[in-house]
Amino acid sequence: MHLWTLLGGLSALGLLTHASEIEPMNFNVTSALEDLGVDVSSIPALKSFNGIQARSAEKACAAACSGLSFLYKSQVSGQNSAGYSNFTDSFWSVQQEEVQPHCVFRPTKNTEVSTAVLLSRLTGCEFAARSGGHAAFTGASSSPGGISIWFKDMNEVTLNEDKSVASIGPGNNWLSVYSALEPYGLATVGGRASSIGVGGFVLGGGISYHSNLYGWACDNVESFEVVAASGLILTVSESSHSDLYWALRGGGNNFGLVTKYNLYTIPAPKMYGGARTFLQTSFKSVINAFINVANNASVDPHAQQYVAFLQVNGTNLASAELTYTKDDSDPQIFKQFRSIPAVSDTASSKTLVEYVKYLETDNPFHLREVYWPIAVELDEAFANWVTQTFYSMISQVEGVAGIQPVIIYQAITDLILEKMSRFGGNALGLDKADGPVLLMHISTWWSDEADDEKVYAFVNSFWEKVIAQAKSVGVYNEYIYMNYASMFQDPIAGYGEANKAKLKSIAKKYDPRGVYQTLQPGYFKLEGAPVTGSF
Ligand SMILES: Cc1cc2nc3c(=O)[nH]c(=O)nc-3n(C[C@H](O)[C@H](O)[C@H](O)COP(=O)(O)OP(=O)(O)OC[C@H]3O[C@@H](n4cnc5c(N)ncnc54)[C@H](O)[C@@H]3O)c2cc1C
Ligand SMILES: *[C@@H]1O[C@H](CO)[C@@H](O)[C@H](O)[C@H]1NC(C)=O
Ligand SMILES: *[C@@H]1O[C@H](CO)[C@@H](O)[C@H](O)[C@H]1NC(C)=O
Ligand SMILES: *[C@@H]1O[C@H](CO)[C@@H](O)[C@H](O)[C@H]1NC(C)=O
Ligand SMILES: *[C@@H]1O[C@H](CO)[C@@H](O)[C@H](O)[C@H]1NC(C)=O
């Protein structure tokens, strides 16, 4: 093909002209740092890195971390310091706590995030970014040997003039967001447990108590403020960089670091709910009730539910978390559930703040963890089969110290799927024609690293069996929920070929050198699962 034809074609696609505005072909990291007021030649540790890649990761990161320390002394913590252990000790899973970054950097504003990304580019030192730190596997939000950017201190929550939009820094978790908005009688569509971060949650989807009313969190974003790979700070909305806006709603950490989440506010009325727990003799009725509530979402969108199947001291139990976004103890939609005899029921009136604190207690820190989801059609017979199969297979991990396998069912209802077309749609690739969708995930914790392989192999073999059956009865949906995905899964591929290709072309436009793919290698990249395990 003639060069001009090629360039013309790219230009017609909007790739060439726009891309060069974001990051020109002759982009110069050193001068981009100068534009941010950072003169590399004045920083002792960085002088020798001017334009050169370090020969070892250790040297690269020593230089990058020294550079950050020179610029932002009190915001950088090296190994064996209190700031460092505060960071490593406060992840949800042990797998993430074990990661040893070269240094931890706590930016206080967006331009400092730009500087960190550019110093990574200058030196070749890898980085990772952490909001709430709830992603469970190694390297997802902390960089082994690299720079771990901790958003902790970018924790503002402010309202615009008419209070329709809350501007939320990525250092917030949902407790801090809801607590800041509660005095105004407001909330946002956000997480259901207090310590989940805003950062990862919104970029992967975000299932809320309010999702039948408003959709997932990613479908309630007015705009994002994003640090592109060039350090440029972009405001990204339906009308500005709309392609990137689409990509960020499901695309995870592949496109930039988000320094502000501007989320539409919603009213925060008093709620009612809790966990109603049933014995195995009622499982069939529980699944029937679950399916009915999911199918009845449009009759009453105030209801939200998930059902967890587990075994406690040898007794099989189903625990249904039934939440209502009004203070009503006996809404029609939950009557069927409430007619099934229960061994316990914790339902009570709660504010949203109280609700997320209450749910937090079910999810202790400092354990080895895996979350691992699949998706199928909402099909009652299939759900019953999966439940039976789960209980028939958990003996495979009997004897693993501290193991607590759970399988959880949630519905992606027709209402939620409809809301996914708001604001030009999102990247998740979920089609209303395939709905409602049954999202199932295994969640388990255990104690010893020596058992990791055994646990992963169990979950893998369980899902292999379930997926084979789902395909044979025609209910399989290739969608993988990123926020629950294990390191062996590839959620981007699960969004479908067309969406994957679109995400890749958007990444090429905003990050032509693939900085967010290679220098930030953790979590779910555009090409393939983080770990390709053999079991
Ligand atoms: C106990 C528990 C309860 C949960 N409850 C729910 C629930 O109710 N609904 C639901 O949908 N999900 C839920 N999840 C899943 C949750 O959404 C994911 O774990 C999510 O990734 C958490 O986000 P985080 O910011 O805490 O994680 P982090 O580990 O900090 O981040 C996850 C990924 O996002 C990236 N990231 C974080 N911030 C930014 C940013 N500002 N810019 C760019 N990339 C960023 C990180 O680099 C990392 O790769 C729950 C998980 C747990 C463990
Ligand atoms: C990049 O910019 C710096 C600072 O402006 C300059 O000294 C250097 O020569 C530039 N490098 C290239 C390859 O143009
Ligand atoms: C570590 O965390 C504690 C408790 O949150 C805090 O008081 C302390 O200042 C932190 N130390 C550093 C060095 O960040
Ligand atoms: C709605 O729920 C009722 C019982 O609670 C049930 O009889 C009905 O079938 C449900 N509707 C759908 C569409 O599932
Ligand atoms: C399970 O058994 C242990 C040990 O006997 C006991 O301490 C614990 O309270 C039991 N848990 C429940 C939920 O009954």
C-alpha cells in the first residue's frame, strides 16, 4: 500500500490527527517533565538516566524512587519505613500484602501523578496504582520491585453547585464517599462494603444496592479526569474524548490513571435489609425466589439481592442478602423469600453508611483470597445444577487450612442491562438480548501459601465442568466481570472480539507507546490473562 493511502486511511479513522495531539511521534519525556516544572538535570539520581533506559529494574527503580524522593520527600516511603508498612499491611488479601515495591508514592494532586508516570517512562521502572486495594492477586495494585502509587491522600469529595455531580478523588473508599454525601441526603452508585476503593470499582463496572434503579457505577459517571501516558491531564466525558470515556467504563487500568471520578449523585434514603439464611432443604425454593426477584426487577427496582452458598461446620447453608433501598421491612418483591423458613435473619433499617459498615464485617482482611466469576443466562434449572455440583466438589479442598469456599449468585437484570446503553454505552459487551444474566462467582479464603495451587486447581476444575455444561445446554455467556476476575482469566476477551479491538485502538490513540500495558503490567491487560496457569 502506498504510504499516503495508509496515512489518509488512518487520518480518516481519526487515528493520526487526534493521536498526535495526545502524544506526538517525537514525544520527549524530559521536556514533558520540564513542562511540569521538573528539571531532570537538577536531580542527581536522574541526570544519568536522561534518555537512557536503565540496565536493571533495580537500578531503574532506585533512580525513579530517588527522583520522587528528591521532589516530594515526605510523600515517598522506602522499604523498612512506617509509611511503607502502612501501605503493604492495608491490602485486603495477603497475596497483595506480600508484594514488595521499591517505593510507595503518595501523590496529592494530578500533576504529581503525571510526574510519576513520566519518571517511570524516563527510567523504565514499572509502576502500579492503588485505590482501595481490594483486587486480590499479586501485582494488581502494587508493583513488585517498582513504584506503587497510593492515591490515599487524593481523597476529596466535593459537590458541584446544583449538587448533581460529586467529584471524588481516587483515594476514597465507599464509606468515605457515602459519609461525605450523607449530610446532603445524597449518595452515588457505589460499593456495598465500606473499604472497597472507588478507583478499581468504577473502572470495572460496579454493582451497587442502587443498580436496578440507576445501573452499575460505570454507567453513572459524568466525567473522569485522566492522566494519559504523556502526562497530559484529560477531562473525559460523553462529549470530550468520548471514545476514551467509553473505554474507561469497563476497561480497567489500561488507558490512564484516573485522578477524579465525577459521579452523578442520587438520593440516599434510609434502607432496609440483611442476610436471611436457609438450610439445604430450602435451596430449591431459595433459587426459585432468587430467579423471581431478578425477573421482577422492573416491577420494583428498589430490591437488590445476592445469594451465597457455603458450608459452615459441615452444614450447607444459603445466605440471601436482601436489600431494599426504602425503609420497608416487608416489600412485596421479597415476600416469597420471607415465606421460606430461615435459620436466621439479620434484616433491619439501615442508612447506606450503616449498611456498608455492616457488610464489611463479612469480608475480613489479611487472608489469602481468590475471586473467580463466570456468567450464564439466568436459568433456574442450571442454577440448581451448579449449586449441587458445587457441594459435590468442595470435598476436593477439605483439609486446606482455613478454607471457606463460597459460591455467590447475582443477577444482571434487564433493567441494569438497559442502563448500560446510557451515555453512548460501555465497553462490557453485555447485550440486553442475552439478559437477564446470572453472574456467579467463587470466593474463597485460606491460610497457607502452600495450598495456593490446590485451591486454584479446585476452582479451575469446578468452572471447567460448569462451563462445559453451560455450553452444552446453551446458557454460557463469555462475559467475565473484571472486578471479580481471577488472575487466570481474561475479562477483555470476554467483552467480545469487536470490543476488544476497539479498546486496543483507543489505547493506541491515547497511549501509542503502550506505557499502561508494559510499564504498568499488573491487573487485566488488553492481551491475555495476567497468569496463564497450568493446573
Ligand atoms: C470485600 C469485597 C467486597 C466487594 N463488593 C463489591 C460490590 O459490592 N460490588 C462490586 O461490583 N464489586 C465488589 N467487589 C469487587 C471490587 O469492585 C473490586 O475488587 C475492585 O477492583 C476494588 O477496587 P479497589 O479500588 O478497592 O481496588 P484496587 O486493588 O486498588 O484497584 C483495582 C485495579 O484498578 C486500578 N485502579 C485503581 N484506582 C485507579 C485509578 N484511579 N486509575 C486507574 N486505575 C486504577 C488498580 O491499579 C488495580 O489494577 C468487592 C470486593 C471485595 C474484596
Ligand atoms: C528532549 O528534551 C530535552 C530537554 O528539553 C533536550 O535536552 C533533549 O535534547 C531532547 N531529546 C531529544 C531526543 O530531542
Ligand atoms: C501510618 O498509619 C497510621 C495509622 O493510620 C498513621 O497514624 C501514621 O501517620 C502512618 N505513618 C506514616 C509514616 O504514614
Ligand atoms: C414475580 O414474583 C412473583 C412471586 O413473588 C412470581 O409469582 C412471578 O412469577 C414473578 N415474575 C417473574 C416475571 O418472574
Ligand atoms: C464452628 O465450629 C467451631 C469449632 O467448634 C466454633 O468455634 C464455631 O463457632 C462454629 N461456627 C458456627 C458458625 O457455628
